[in-house]
Amino acid sequence: MRHYFVLFILGLLLAFSSCRTDFDTVASSGDLKFSKDTVYLDTVFKNIGSSTYQLKVYNKSKNDISIPIVQLKKGLNSKYRMTVDGMSGNNGKIFKDVTLLAKDSLYIFIETTADITDANPADFLYTDEIQFDSGANLQQVALVTLIQDAVFLYPKQNADGTKEKIKIDGKDVDGFYLDENDAVNGNELFFTKQKPYVIYGYAGVPQNKTVSFEAGSRVFFHANSGLFVDNKASLQINGTVSTTKELENEVIFEGDRLESLYDAIPGQWNSVILADGSTNNTINHLTLKNAVNGLNIKNQDATTLTIKNTQIYNCAEYGILAQNARISGENIVINYSGLASLSCVYGGNYSFTHCTFNNNWQNSSHFAVNLSNSLAGAAPETNPLTQATFNNCIIYGSNTNEFNLSKNANTAFVYQLNNCLLKFSGSTTNADYQFKTDTQHYNQIILNENPKFYNVAKNQFNIDKTSAAFAKGNQAYIMPLDILGITRTSPPDLGAYQSQDFPK
């Protein structure tokens, strides 16, 4: 009896399902809804693929519909490509009879790879549109991409199919040496502002050569890429003060992902490495962001690296990692570094004036400033720290203590902070951190007071008159102009910025 009952129920289900009509589709009537009417694909370099962008298509009706055609207006010649609900269609350009169920939606994912010659010569925009249906039922969604021309620098391919290599720290890495007489690019040792540069692998500066960066030049580094200044080679970054938000005279180093999503993602490229024995290096008005290590400076020769008016942000490990280096720094700002914004290890000689070393990295194991006269290891190597002077500086951040000393008593460890605002709120009996009583190392220290930066999240470290750093500097150490080229008042403010009223 139970067997017959089950058969009866199954029969009813089959009968009802055979009568259903909601699996039948009706033709689209031009009433589709879209998540956006224009898809803006962020700026891309010529012939470099974009990220993938999303468009959602809604069927608000009670009917399952069939869209006769979904296609790019330029058809098979379009530089865009799509997938529609996971389908690739005809070369990602044309899709026929696309079903969209009632009260449902589908996803379209869009990418592009285009040359500068494909763009409108007036504005360098490459455009197309996605067309849904045709005739009276035609609906469209516009596609817009800015194509940017660039000079591409990359390792050549050897006859055996391997990539060109250069040696860094005894290891072969993908890289090449810049050539002042390159057959295609001309003088690769002089970076101009005419076009941006995109670097793949490490671009090396040969021994006894100098690489120069003109004010306004832009350099974009691909993943695992960087700049390597070899022994006896020199780096000259010649930015100047800018007058607009476009930083038209700043030299800018960053990753080659131009989409806004990547504006502040650390570790997109490797580092600028000043190798053992590099010489006569100067950096002025450089903005560097989103590297693993911003500046990696190693045992340079007897000359002093001068760094002025420079900003370094969002580095996965260090903003500046200096190993037995010689640095004179003025108007430097560093923030968001996974380990330390400034780390001077294995000794060296350093002087920093009117600098803002901040670190708001999202963990509790970072520092704004770290000083050491050794290298970590089972048997630590030591080297004298002959000078580490900080004048009119701010050393701050989100951690309890943003200043760290790692001193080996077997060699010299000379340091002094004069008229600095310092974050160190943990209690300690360590003799190295007696900021109020140790006048050999600390003079006029403002401890744990809020500098009231304008907007740390956006790396805006301007201050106003309510800041604890306002007018607390020593006139003896004043740099006449701040990082923006604004004249400092007397007594000067601490840090890289002259105080101003914030916009309301």
C-alpha cells in the first residue's frame, strides 16, 4: 500500500511540473536595470591588461527572459573583453540568447588591453559600450578607459629563453643595467617628465654612472621590481616644490597598478637599493609609496646621502632601512611601515632635522624610529654608531613606544634628540630611555603629547596652532623652508610642516 502511495505522489509532482510554464522565457522588452550606466576602467598603460571590473544586470520583471544579443558595440574589433555569467561567448565580445530569470541578476566582468593608438588623440580615452538587445529594445552601458603612454624598461631575453639577470647581494635577480645609448629609448640614465616609465625587474645603474630624475618624472614599478644603484654609481633625484595637488614637480615612485584600489596597498614592488660603495647620492622632493622597503641603503662610501623634502608611505617592511650609512635628512615624512619607518642598523652616521617619523601600521610590533649598532644573528656583528642626531623632529605613531634603541655595549652608540616630540608611553627603568633626566642624550623632549596631525589615514601630517608641536622647535636647528616650500616662523614648529589653519 505504501508503495502505491509513493507512486501516486510522484505522479502528482510530475503532472504539476509538466504544467509549469515559468521555465519558458519571453523576449527581452528593454526593461533591464544596471548597477551603473558607465563602467570606468581605471587608467592603464598601453598594451598592459587592466584589472577586472564588474557590471550587474537585473531582471525586475516576473518573467524569465531571453536577451537575444549582448555585445560590444565595436564587435570583434573591440579592445574590451567580457564574460557573461561565466560564459566567454564569441571571443568575449558577442553573446547570443542570454537567459535571465525573473527577479534575478547576472554578472558581467570586463577587462581591456589597448594601445595608445587606439585611444582618442585629444584625451587618450578609449571607449566602447555594451549593447543589450537591438532596435526599440536596445539598452547600452558605456565603457571608458584612459590609456597612458609610457617608456617600458625590462630585462632582455637571452638566446636560451632565460631573462637577463643582475647580481644583488650575491644573488642573481631578474634585472638589467640602464644604458645611456639604448637603441630604442636613448639615454636611459636620464628620466624625464615627458612620459611615465614602467620598470620590470631591477633597473641597475652601472658602476661609475649616474642616474638622474628630472622634476616631474614618474616611475611605476611592476611586482618584484626596483632600482639598484651599484658600487661607485650615483643617484640624483631632482624634484622641486609643487604648487598644485597634482605634485607636478615631485618625482614619484610607486607600483604600476593605477586603479584606485591600489592607492595604499603596501608591498607592490620591492625597493630602491643603494648598494655597498654607492656614492654622491642626493634625493630632493621624492614621493615613494607602496614598496616593500622604500630606501634600502647599504654601506655607502665616505660621501653623505642627502635626503630633503621626501615622503615615504605604505611600505611592507621599512620606509628607510639604513645599514652603516651616512645620511643627512631634512623635511622627511614617513608613515605606515610594517617594521619601522626609519631603521638605522649596524652603525653609521645620521643627522635628521625637521622630520616627521610616524608609524600607524596596524600591529603592535612596529616602531617609528629604530637605532642599532649591530646586525642580528647567532653571533651579532657590531659596527659603531658614530652619530644619530634628531633636531626639531616628531617621532610618533599608534604603538605604545615608537622609539627603539638596540645597543651593543662592545662598540660606540652615540645618539641625541634635541627639541623633539616623542611617543614613549610605556614605563621603563632602562637607563637609555630617561628622557627627562638624561641630558646627554635628550634635550627639551615633549613626551606623549598629541601632535594633532591633519589626517594620518591619508598621510597628511600638517599641523595647526593647537598641536603640541607648534612653536616648540629650537631656532638653532631651523630649516628656512618646510617640505611645501613655506617659510618657517620663529620659533619653528616641530616636524616637516610649518603650521597652517586647516580648511573648514
